[in-house]
Amino acid sequence: MSETVADVSALIIQTLLANPKVPRDISGSSKIVEDLAFDSLAVMNFVMEIEDSLDVSVPLDRLADIRTIDDLANCIVSLKQGD
Amino acid sequence: MSIFTKYEPLARSLAAVTNGGGRNPFSVVIDHPVSSTVGVIEGRETLLFGTNNYLGLSQSEAAIDAAIGTVRTHGVGTTGSRIANGTQGLHRQLEERIAAFFRRRHCMVFSTGYQANLGMISALAGKDDYLLLDADSHASIYDGSRLSQAQVIRFRHNDPEDLHKRLRRLDGTPGAKLIVVEGIYSMMGDVVPMAEFAAVKRETGAWLLADEAHSVGVMGEHGRGVAEACGVEDDVDFVVGTFSKSLGTVGGYCVSDQDGLDLIRLCSRPYMFTASLPPDVIAATMAALSELERRPELRHRLMDNAQRLHAGLNAIGLRTGPQASPVVSVVLDEVAQAVQFWNRLLDLGVYVNLSLPPATPDQHPLLRTSVMATHDAAQIDQAIEIFATVAREMGAGR
């Protein structure tokens, strides 16, 4: 329960890099749709993987406000803190 | 900057589909039907293997006669919403017929199947509730969830254990939890493990809504869908369905034993703010429902035909979903290959649906076929032979 945004961000990047189609130079400020060329379905499926790694559910309406990997990390940390 | 600038990527995707000189797969015109299984496309009689007209009832003589008779007595439209001037005796009669068919106390009829999902999901789940959706849900379910303002959580496709895990994360959270599954999934034709989902529902105290659009008239001893086939109808709180598949007309419905359903009529915007079904459609739907009830052999023939098509396509080395159901999809790897394959099938006289990602699971393009009770064996064999010819031409399959 004590993951920091940096921890979660690192985990997200690690998960993304397991996909060979993802550019190698991504960082916390990479934009998920624009920089990774993910369509809406790919984003939802990728978030599902992260949810399982961190035992958290990210409601779909929260995804609408997420642009970057760090945004997603922030969202997950706040959900885990019971926001 | 044009208001259409944001659609430039879409325009490029469409151009990529058509720039080899192929057709626009989203603008196919069936000039007119010759029968339930044959239509005229580009001036040629073409085998229809992509219409969702599972029992062939769009061409039912009884339904046609009922519609004609009713047009004479009732006119061609209602010009009104169900909550204003758009409820005639026929609407009530249809609701009673559908409720009786499902052995449920209540039924609400909508103007389309899309609106039935939109209207039920958006009204049942309020902003403090949770919707748990199968990841491969139909667009009408996703759109209903957006209209609902509820918290929306996806679970892995057809995976009751994954749903259970996600419900467990919500333990102690206030708000109703509504699980939404489909009976048969429209892209791959795979069937929901309804008994396992019902068990999760019972254990967690959630509500369960099943969209049986593709499975009513197709599965279950009496054609009431997958919940009937699995013996768990009592666990399904709300069944949503459509008239535009096995019943051959248009419209949608929800049936339930919950007395609260009547209140939904007063808060479901897709029910309230649209014109109601025209009388002839209602008459045709009731006649088609009688035929569905009277002729169980249609369902048996449909499943036999599904087996024949599924086995035949697999025998020529094409990859399909694991289950034989009235939706049989051939899975290909590349969009360009799927587009070319689809064009050649139509050149040679078979119409199927071309389904492209992201509307498909797993990012694979699909040649989606749907089979009918009214296809004869020769038509199915001919379609398989044409698939084999194109596969050979393209080096696809075995």
C-alpha cells in the first residue's frame, strides 16, 4: 500500500516495454495515446494489466483525464490511498 | 481549421482500406432481398452470410401479413414518445407478449436494441453505483455506461474469476454493483459462461443484466437464451434483447421481475425522448415471436448449420473461434489481407461482415459470418468452397 508515484510510474514503463511495439525511449512524461500510438481499446487493455499488478481498479471515467504515464501513476496512487 | 479536421486519421484509415481499388466495406448496398439467404448486390444474386437474421424471419410470411394488415388499420407511425402520445394498445400488447415469453412480470419495449441497452444501463446505474462490464462488451453497453455517470470497471472477457476479483476490491464500497454480460458475443460468437457469472453474482450480492441480443431464439429449450440454456434465469435480474436479429424486425426490450422497472420508464432518456415503434413493426414482431415459439425446429436447424459452417471453415485451414455458434468469425492477421479477402468473397458471390480493430477483440481483423436456419446445406457448402478458393488465391489458411 506504500507505492509512490515514481514506483508506479516505473512499473508502468516496465510493463509497457515488455511490448516490442512500444518505443524504447518512453518516460513518465510520455503521452499514452500520442507517443505510444495506442487506440482507445489498447489503452483500456493496458490499464487492465497494470490494475492486476497493483490490485487496484481504475474506473473508465478516470481514464478520460489521463494523458501521460505519470498522470496514470498519480491516479493509481490516489485510488490506492482511498480517494 | 475545419470541424472535420479531427477525423483526418479516420479518413486515412478509410483510404487505406479502399486505395487498392476495393469497395468501401461500410457502404455495401443490398439492392433488394431475394429471400432471407440471397440478396442482390452490385446486380448479382449474392449469398448472405452476414445479416444476423438467424431464423430468417425478416421474410416470414406471417410477419409480412401481420404488418400489412396493421398498416391498414393503424397507419404507418405513432409520431410520439412512449411517455406522451406514442403508447398505443399494441405497445402494451407487445410488452405483455414478450414478458409472457420470458415468464417475467415486466417488460419495457424500446425503439431499437441499441436504445434498450443505452436506456437500461444508464437508468439503472446512478452516479454512486458501479458498472462491471465485460471487456468485449458491445458499443451500446459502453455508451450506456457513459450516459449513466456510474463508476465503470471492466473485467476480462468471459472471465468470472476476474470479475470476482474486481468485485472484491469494491468490498465495503457503498452503491449498487451491476454486472453486464452478453449471451453470445457479436464479434467471435463465443458464449458466456452464465452459470459461473450467476454464482459470482449470488456470492457478492451484485445485480446481473444479460444482453441476450444474439442468443434469444437461438439458445435454450424455448429460445429464451443462454440463461435458460444454463438453468440460471432466476439469477438474471434484467434481460435485454432486440427484435432485429432472430425476430427479423427492429426494436429492443428489457424484461425483469423487478417491480421497479416501471419507474425506469420515467427516467430512461433513450426511452422517453424518441418516437415509439410503428404499429406494423409491432404486429410483425408479435407474429415472428409466435413463429419462433411454434417452430423449435428453426433453432435446431440453425445450430446444425452453425456446426456445418464452423467445421467447414476449420477444415480448409481457416482460424475461427473455438465454439460453433450462429456467429462464426474467420480470424486473420493483417487488415490489408482481410480487406482483400472480403472483396474477393463478394466478387465471387458471398457477403460477410468485415470487422476491423479496434471494434474486434485482440486487434485482429475478422471476416464475420452469421448463419441462418434458412440456409440450406448446398448454400453453406458453396460459401465454404468460395472461402477455400479465396484462401488459396491469397495463400491464407492451409
